[in-house]
Amino acid sequence: MLTITGGIYKGRKVETTPREVTRYTPQMARKAYFDILDVEEKSFLDLFSGSGVMGIEALSRGALKVTFVDSSIIACRTIKKNLRTLRASENNVEIFCRDFRRIIPRLEAEGRKYDLVFADPPFERAYFEQLLTNFTTHCVINTEGTVTIEAPGNAREIIEKKTRESKLRLDDIRKYGGIYLYFLKVRT
């Protein structure tokens, strides 16, 4: 079980998925992320959602709309169960049980843009490259938006290389335990 760190659901528990491959953003990193970025009245895209804890934290803290994306049916069921348990409104929530490589182009085609995007992909190099390629090819981020990628320390080189000549730029890096949060902004 994971504990919500702030907002209307603060202290409430969120069930995790039974999948052993799912890695969760540490509580300290979740709290710090939401202390850094204000989500109130903003749209939030939670990629590689797992249990949905990041999106639920965003809802708890006043996000206008949260879109959860995970390719695992088990993860999507867990997200739905967690939202039901918390009695979260279904009006401001969407869940897509799809691969990020398919959903990002679809979101762009539908004209959707998000203020905040949080992505916690598997730590294999190929995922970072494909994720960054999708973000630089498909515009789903508002002009003033922020993309945050949870990754190991060795991802910095990949992120810097893939964003060097793209719409995104590396704005900040924060370290929490063994993980890093890479904050990317849209170039203006």
C-alpha cells in the first residue's frame, strides 16, 4: 500500500498492483514533486501509471483533469479500484489501457494538451528514447507545460541528447534516493 502525501486524500492508502515489475515513485519523491509543481486547476497526464498513485496525488491536490495511461490490464484495474475506493469523481478522470507509443499520437490527433506530464517508464534505455521521440514528434504539452521523467542517473545523457534539437529542453534535475526526476520544459 502507498500513502497519499497531500490534498483531500492525504493519509489515504492506495493499493499497489500485484505485478512484480511495477516500480513505485518513492513517497519522498512524490511529495517533493507536488511541492515543486502546482497542479491545482491543471490537466495532468500520468504515463506508466501502475497503481495510479501520481495521478491520484494530482487529483487530491486539485488537478482539473487527470489522464492515466498504462499498457497493463492489471494496472488499469488497480487504478479503477483505487479511484472507486477513494470515491473520486469520474468526471475529471480518464484511463487508457494502452501503450504510450499509441496513445500519445492519439491524444495529439484529438487536440489534447496537458499542463503537466509525469512519466515513470521502465528503466531500460529504449523506453526513454522512444518516450522522448514521442514527445518531440507529437505535441501534447501546453506551451507553459512541464514534462517530468522519473529515471536513473544514467538517463541524463540520453535525455540531453534527445532534447538537444527538439521542442523540449532539460530545465532541472532532482535526486531522491536512487531515482532522479528530470524536468523538461517546452522551448520558447
